[in-house]
Amino acid sequence: MQWFKCGTTTGTGAALPVIIGFIPSVFKVTNPATGCTITWGTGAGDGEGLKDGGDCMERAPVLAIGTPDTDVSVSDMVFRIDGMPYLGVADASAAISTTTCAHSDVHDHYAAFGLQVGVNGTIDKGPDAPANNTGYHTKQSAVDALLAVACDAGHTLVGYITVKIDADGADFVGGTTGLADEGYTVEYHPSSNFIKVGGISSYEVSSGYGVSIGTDANLNVLGDTLYWEAYR
């Protein structure tokens, strides 16, 4: 048997429970005022979803070591700001933030540096993991911290790099240390329209089953009417 249910709710800007009566296999929610839709389904984790409209990457770029080797090379891309599509041209020397990331004599440290693009197509620094200066114990914790930081207004995330700083190495200085220098392992992560923060989560309380609509700024806008569909 296939179950289907639809309805509306009002955006709050905070996590927003929707009681459906079942945990859906597919859940889709749209904010017509912003043109943003997020779709979530079986296999996606909590807070995730496929985003269309709003601020997102539509055709992801390729990220690699740049020229000079302290910078990141970014291929062309297609992205959306407030639902409008834009073409971002390639940049072989996109600069990362100039944070000094301390090494540890005891264990490896990790840092994450982001790149963002605005409507003028210029690639800008940030957002970054907030504790890059002291470092993170795992790569995933550095990535999670970066993804929790919003881009500047009128920008969307191009991607990010993660840096592993060897325990027996030296401090990593953004914009100064070469991305291929010995003592560091750099990985390149382009953005996509599959978001990992602010999306949809499964929801279960004593009063019923459903989902929780996350805090994505283009979707869950205070006072806006959100239209949702759920399938199982």
C-alpha cells in the first residue's frame, strides 16, 4: 500500500515539526515565496536534502590546487542566488583565509577552509570552520563546523578544502603554506545542491510520526507558507 499526505505549515525560522502519521520514504517541501524546494528521502541523513532554488550550487565546480600553490583552482560552475541562476567563471587562484592553524606535538590536527561565490561571480574567502586556529581532532568535525556557518548574504558555497596537519609538522598558514607542502594532506570538496545542514530530519514523538523541517534560510522563512507532500 502506498500512503500519501500533503498539507501546509508556517515557517518559523527554527526547527519545525510536521506530524504526518508515518515516517515518509519521500518528503518534499516548497516555499513559493522564495522558490526554494527541499526533497528528502530514504537513505538521506538527518538535516540533509536535495535543494532546488534559493541559494545553492546547481552544477558543481572542480576544485584542485591552484596557481600559486597556496590558492585553490576552481572550474566554472552554475549556481543560484535567491533562486536565480548565475554562471561562475573559472578562477585558477582563489585565495583561502589567512588563518594560522596550530599543529600539535601529540596528534594530527584538521582544519577546513571554505570558498563562496556571489552574484557578481567573484569567488570570496569563507566560510571557515570557526576553530581552525586551534584545529579539530577529526576531519569530519572540522567539516561539520564549517557547514554550520552561513555564507555571506547574497552568496552560496562553492566548496571547501580540508587540511590534515601532521603531529610532527609545522603550523599551517592559510595563503602562505603551499597546499602540496610536506607535512600536510589537503583534500578538495566541491559543493552541490545536496545539503547536509538545515534540511529535513525524521521525527518521532508520543503524539505521532513525521519529519522536522530544518533551518535552511531560503526554505524555512518566518511567516511564509510552506507546502509539503509526503509519500510512503
